[in-house]
Amino acid sequence: MAELTGKHVFAITVGAFAVIIGVNLLLAFKAVSTFPGLEVQNSYVASQGFNTRKAAQEALGWHMAPSYAAGRVDLAFTDRDGVPVQVTELEVLIGRTTSTMDDARPVFVAMGDVYTTELPLARGKWMVKVTAKSLDGTLFEQRSELFVQG
């Protein structure tokens, strides 16, 4: 075995720091390049009507529950008593929370008491962001998680 000299120690130290700095730069690049971005352009302006919209939505007492089976996404809207409700102007964003690469905005159709669409999803955790209106025009917004098994 060769003798450990100052040059060896220096090379080991420089190599270790090079690996650490390289990994940090890679992770920083990945974090910035995959960040989906802002939710709203101006958070102050968006906050001005928040309490009014929140009170109107709470008065509706609605709940939305997403489900997934055999390549189909179903959304069930119910009131506070568990009775199905009808929505209008339904807009849905389905995607991952950490990237916009898999985002989809499918068109849902009413099938009985649920709204459904064909959309093959890979295994894992998905975000379902729903915007709809009640028959009287009250805005309903909800963001839920959807877990797709193997």
C-alpha cells in the first residue's frame, strides 16, 4: 500500500467538495426547472375577495370526492347531507403537485350522480383541482388528492 501524502489528502478533499457542489447544483437546477410557478399573478388582488368567496362556498356546504378505476376518473359532488348536487361550468385540472408535465384538463360528462371522464393515470399521487358553479352561480373550488394504485 502506498504512503498517504499531502497531495493525496488534497486530491481527496477537492474530490469530495467537487461531488458535494456538483450534487447541490444539480438539485438546485432540478428544483427550479420543475417548479410549476405562481398560482396567481398578484396575491394581494386575489386576496381582496377571498373572505366573500369563502363564505359563499361554505354556505353551499358542498364536498367533491374524486375516484379512479380502470382508466376513468369520477367526481362525486354532494351537499352537507350527502345528497348529490348538479354543477355547471365544471373545469378540472388533474396533475402532479410538483410538475406541470403531466397536467391534463379533461372534459367531464354527467353520468347519473357523478361526473366522469376517460383518463389513464400512472400510479401515484395526483392533484385534482376543481372549479365549478352551482345552479344559482355560486363559485365552488376544491383541491383534492387522488391516489392511483398499481
